[in-house]
Amino acid sequence: MGGSIRLWDLPLRLFHWSFAATVTAALVTGWLGGGLMVWHGRLGLLLLALLVFRLAWGFVGSTYARWSRIVVATLGVRAYLQGSWQAAGHNPLGAVSVLAMLLLVAFQVGSGLLASDDIAFRGPLNVLVEGATADLFSGLHRQAKWWLLALIGLHLAAILYYTGVRRLPLVRAMLSGRGQRAHAAQRDAEGGSWRAALAALVLALAVVWTVQSLAGWLAPPPAATAPVLDW
């Protein structure tokens, strides 16, 4: 026991910090509104790309980035609280936090794509829904930001606790990719090739391009202009 192990691959780390920065910027631009709503929409599309990438990376990424590891970890909350959790990667509470954060941001992105405030913002998929439905998603989008802020607060509090009280360098691990080996059975992460990362990135870009294009594909044709009569 002792030493360090390879935990987080580079694509996952790039996702993590990009995701954190983009969520923060989206919250700020949405809160301030006005002319920044254009950027709020662009950041929403960037978050869509990041979420699609993370979804794919959970299947083709390295060991501790995979959904199989994360979902199994959520089942070990009791063992973790009793001090008998020995696996590497996200601990059970961390795994629950990861899933909650990703699902809540995915809801915010999805509702934002369908929303419209009839003033400064109209989501690219707003054309798919009626006005009442768009209003519903707009309201849910605004209300869910409070849940997102609360979850971010809990996430930051957990980092402070584990760093300051438990003396676990979580931030350093997400920067370097390496973490402390707590048990002899813990092994280095494997897999997550650059080809797989490129494929996940292409998929993410394709989804964003499709979403942006749908607005144009599904928009009603422009009304015919009245003929000009030459008397």
C-alpha cells in the first residue's frame, strides 16, 4: 500500500475543468440576461457537446471514467460510511454527486433548447413545441438553477472537507490525473485511447450541429410576398 495510482485520464480532466468553467459562465450570463443571453445560448450548446462527450466517454474511456464503475460505486454508500469501501475512483457519495450534477445540467440544457422568453432568447429546438410548452420549460429552466446552485455549493463544501479534514488532494488529482493508493488492491486506470477520445468528440460536435440545424430544417417556410402590381 502507498504511493500513487493513475486515476483520471487527460480527456476526463479536460472535460471536468471545461464543464466547471462553462456551467459557471452559463449561470452568470443567464443571471445577468440582456445582451448576454446570446452567449448564454452558445454556452448551452457547448454544455450539450460536453455532456455528449462525457456520455460517450463513460463507455470508451479509461477504467475510473466508465459508467460501470460509477453506477456500481453508488451502491456502496453503506460500506463507505462504515469505512469498508476500498475501490479506487469516485467513492459512493462522489459517484452520486457526479450523476446528480450531470443529470441536472442535462435537464437545464434540454429545457433551455426548448425554451423561449419571447424577448432575448429562443432555444434552437423551440420550434418543436407549442407556446404553452415552451413557457413551461422556460419556467422549469429558471427554477432549476436554484437546485444547480445548491448542488454546486454541496460539491464545493465536499471538496473543502476532503481536502482540509480528510487530507485527500482531490483537486491535485484532477489536475495531475494521479491519486493516492489507499489499498493494495487498487490498480492504475487502463484504456481510454486517443482514437476513442476523437470519436467521442466527433459525436459531440455532430449532435450540436444537428441541434443547431433543426431550427432551420423545421422552421415554417417564409410567407410569400405579395405581388407588386405595376399600374
